[in-house]
Amino acid sequence: MDEAAGFLFGFLALMVIFYFVWLSTGGPAKYEREHPGAYVTSPAPLDTQETFGTFLHPYASSTNGQ
């Protein structure tokens, strides 16, 4: 049990470190700037005829214009 607890503690510590590195490099704000509309927002009222979010193609990169 002691080895499993040590592994779990080490894994959680690594995830916390990755989280803080991600936040220090821009976090979700950086991704939203690079991919506008990537995060789901509240839907518009039904009578506005607006779409719900945008479709991001999983294989299209932001540099090739797709």
C-alpha cells in the first residue's frame, strides 16, 4: 500500500506542476486567442437565429488557413 500511495502522491504532484506551468504560459486565455469560439458558451435565444459555437476541424492547423 505504501508504494501505491507514493505513486499517487507523485502523480498528483506532477499534475499540479503541469497545471501551474500551463497557467504561467497563458492557460485558457492563450488558447481562446488562437482559436476564437473554441470554448462552448451559453446559447443565444431561439429567435436570434445565431449558431451555437463554432466547428473546429480536428486536423486543421491554425497556420494553413482551414
